[in-house]
Amino acid sequence: MNKVTTMPITKHKALPLIAYLLFFFLSCSLISPSLIVTAQAREDDDGATPTPSYTSTNVVIVSRVTSVYDGDTFRCDIDGWPAIIGKNIGIRINGIDTPEMRDKRPQVKALAIEARDFVRSRLKEANVIELRNIQRGKYFRIVADVYLDGSVNLAEELIQRGLACEYHGGKKVFDWEK
């Protein structure tokens, strides 16, 4: 008769915990180190109920602009970030609001197209597009200050040209027909 030897269970109790912790720390090391979960709540990009957000401590460089929806929203790829948060991710330009593309009023729609085309052109011309002061908005968009070639604040350019107004959440009261 073969004798089967078994190790006491107590020696193996720690293995699942060790494996879990190893997996957890390995997974954390794969996430971009520039993302930090902030404990404080931040106001969403439309002024709704505050939610926890992600804040970047570094400048993030946009790899490719994939589309421009309107004057304050575009989509891009960010190399080095996991695909779920770095591929075709929505970016909302912080601190401004531009006319909406879906507005039915012809004058407002025309201004929305002008703002979108201006942003599209400026992003295409830029050698480097930087995202600074990154926060996560409620539509899974990144809300960030957008700088072109290290010094040009895109939001300020839009405001100076009359294509955007300052906006920091809450009810939108600006009338684009003025």
C-alpha cells in the first residue's frame, strides 16, 4: 500500500493571499503612474453631483487626435495608457463652453461649426498637444487644460476669438445669439 503524505493545510493557507497580493501589485504597476485617485470629490464637467475623479500630476502628451466634435470636445489617443482609458478617449477643454453642434438656431449652429473648425485646425497645426490639470468628467471624458506647443492655452484662444465663454460647471446661461 502506498503511503500518501500530505502537508498540513496551515502551511498553504497563506498561498492564496500571497498570490492575490502579487497579482494586485503587478496590476497596479501596469496602470499609468501619472494617474492618482483623489480622495476628494470634484465637480463634474457639467456641474452635476460631485464624484471622485482622477487627477494627473504630470503633463500628458496627446499622441493622435482622432476627431473633433465641437469647440470644446475632441477625441484622441494617448500612448502609454491602457487602451480602455487611452484610445479614442473624449477630452473636454477645461474652463470653457462653446456653442452646441446640435443647436437648431442657424446663427448658433454656424458659430458652433466655426468653433469646431478652429479647434480642428489648431490641433492639426500643433506639433505638441499637452493635457494639464487633468480631471475625469462624468461622461468618462477627461477634462483638462489644453496647451499647444507648450505655451498656447487653447481655451484662452477660443475666448479671445469669441468662440467660447468661460464655464466652470453649473447651469449654462450664456446666450450665443447675442
